Amino acid sequence: MTIQLGIPVLRLARNNSQGPAPTSRPAGLPSKLLDRFGRQATDMRLSVTDKCNLRCTYCMPADGMQWLPKEAVMTAGEIERIVGIRVERLGVRELRITGGEPLVRPDLVEVIATLRARHPELPISMTTNGVGLDKKAEALKEAGLTRVNVSLDSLHEEVFSQLTRRPFLGKVLAGVEGARAAGLGPVKINAVLMRGVNDQEAPELLEWALQRDIELRFIEQMPLDAQRGWTEHGMITAPEIHALLSAEFVLERDRRQRDGAPAERFEVRRRHAATGEASGTVLGTVGIIASVSEPFCSDCRRTRVTAEGKIMSCLFSREEFDILALLRAGAEDDELMHLWQDAMWKKPRAHGMDHAGLGTEDFVQPDRSMSAIGG
């Protein structure tokens, strides 16, 4: 691959067959977050807390989580500075606030307002479980939040409680409606299907979303659970999700370019019961995020910062870079920028599950669970 820099051209290896790329970041590259394989990170995922008020089985154990002490978590001012470096000097074009559960952070509205004041044009979205969102949606919209993704895996109280270990379905549904009323759209729903638990709900979830003009995105379960109970057999794959939906709907690949997005999108039409053919007009779209079975690592544009200020170049990284410690030690912005650039230069080609199973030398599950990373 060739990247035109406005200086002598640098040729970066896209995969291992093209030969090894240099492990140290060469001098003379532009002030962007480039890696050794030609990818540029323009999407920032920022965790503002590791705490959560649910205990989803695919993410956290029922109890016994060790939370970060308050002093270890980035303050609003530290978040502003770190995001500022990323936006103003390293070319970020979108920011996603994550957790844990962001809504449990008491000063979340202040954090959003501070970021919006400094970056008036930056899209700022948030991934949330929706609990309490109905009470904060208006304030978050006024502070400058652009839109939300809400996690919702079941529309049935018993199943929802089994998956999240909390009887909060009504609170989540209220949160979705609160976000829609506040104008935090387009609202998107993230759903993880678990074999023998909620997998047969796939068409029902899609019908519910279509009726509300909400984009539903099914996500393959990833090996990021704290109890390390993930198995390939237990995961509902993208082809299986497609088959479950096809019982009632016809899915046609969206013609719009994916442009680095994790979800492959499909236009949805109803399936005629008698003929099996597509019936009527397009009802909406649905996305499938196949991180395990059909990974999109070659076009990954994300960089992550955990709640305690650790840079992770990949959701499955086992190597972290402590930008918060450097900031608190009095580092100048140039030093912080260079640390981030070095961290992203070492981003792996892929997470390893694209050609190897769990437990092989090419893929080792990270020590952190999803809640401690920030999705």
C-alpha cells in the first residue's frame, strides 16, 4: 500500500506476506495515528468508568469485581486534555464515550459539555445500557452529546434478567424512549445473541426496532468475558444470525460503502409467507458485527483509552501504554502525542481469531474483560 505524505513516499506492509514492517515508528511521518500496516485511527473510544450497574453474563461475573479507586480514573480535565491532543493533533473524526456504564459517572454531563465547548463540530456518541438514560437524556443532549447506542439483548423480562442478572428491562426501554424524545439519534441498539437463551428472539428484536425507526446491530459474542466461559460453540455466528432473521425477513446487502464501520449493514424487507419472496418496500436496515467469524481488522480505524488512561491499539491488546501517568508526571503535549503514535505503530495486523482459534499462540485472551476495556 502507498500513503502519500507530501514528503518522500512511505510504503507500508499490509500483511505478513509482504514482508515485515519496521517495529519502531520511522521519523518524518505526519502527525497522525498510523500503524505498520497502513491503517490510520480516526475513531476514538474513550472509557470514562469501569463500573456498571448490570452484570451481563458475556461481560462480567455475578460478583467480585474489583473496581478502580476514584483517584485512578481520569478527571474531566484530564479527559479534555487527552481528547484535545487526539482531535487537534492526531486527526480523530469521531469520539465514542464508553464504560463500564458511562451513566454511573456523576460528572458525565460536565465531561460532555467540556468536550463540546472545545470541539464544536466533533461527533460525540455514547454506548450505554440505558439504565437511567430517560432521566439524563435531555441534559446530555443539551451538553452536546450527538447520539447513543443502547445495549438490549431481550424484550422479555425473564430472559433479560437471566442475561444481565438484574430485573431492569423496563428501565432500559424507558431509556431508549428517553433518548428518542431528546433527539439523541439515530438511536442504535446493540444485541448479543446467546445460544439457547435469546437466539430465537432475533426476528422479534428486529421487528421491534423497525417499528421504532431504530437501527438494530447484532454483535457476535467475543471472548472478553471476565469468567472466561466463551466457547466457539456457544457463539451465534453472523451466518446463523442471518439465517434466524431470514425466517421472517429478506436481507439485501446495503449498497453504501462500509467505510471502516464494524457493522455490515443490510436492507430489510418482509418475507411473503406464501411465496418466500421479498414483499413491499424497504422497512429499514440491520447490522451484523462479525468480529470473530468475519473480522474486519484490515480496515480497523479505532484507538482506545481505558478509564485509567491506558492506550490500547486493539480491543484484544495485551500491551497497554499509560498516557495518564505521563500526563500526571507533567509531560508536555508533544510527549503525550508521541506516546500515542508509538502505541498505534505497534498495533497488530489482526486479533488472531481470523485464522486461529482461542488459546493458540496467535490469539490469547486479554487479561481485561470488556467492562474494564471500554467497547
